[in-house]
Amino acid sequence: MIRFHLASVLKKKGWTPYRLSQETGLTVPTAYRLADPKLEFGRFTADTLDRLCAALEVQPGDLLEYVPTRSRKRRG
């Protein structure tokens, strides 16, 4: 499972999702959806990740964390 830490990064910077949308060019609904720590997101593009990293001046690892789950079987 991938955990998304955008909400905590925004809080540390004192940014709102609205400001995030202004800085990144993402739509306001998208910024709010991505910033909601309770919502699980399906996917987003590398372009979105690039915009977030550039605007927030962070590395992808500051936003994303891989947490292994026992229920998943490895493909191979």
C-alpha cells in the first residue's frame, strides 16, 4: 500500500489545498482531494507528482511511503 503524506507536508508549510492548486496549476477539487488524509486515491500521473514536488520543494519520498501488506501476493 502507498501512503500519501501531502496533508502533513501542506500543514508544515502552512499551505491550504487552494494555495496548492494556485501554485501547481491543479484544479481546486483535485488539490482538495489529494490533500484529504482520509481519502484513498487511485492513481495520479508523474506530471502531478512533478508539479507537487516542484511547488512544495520536496522529493517524491517526502510525499509517498510504501507500506507492505501481508495480503498481497507477489507476481513472478
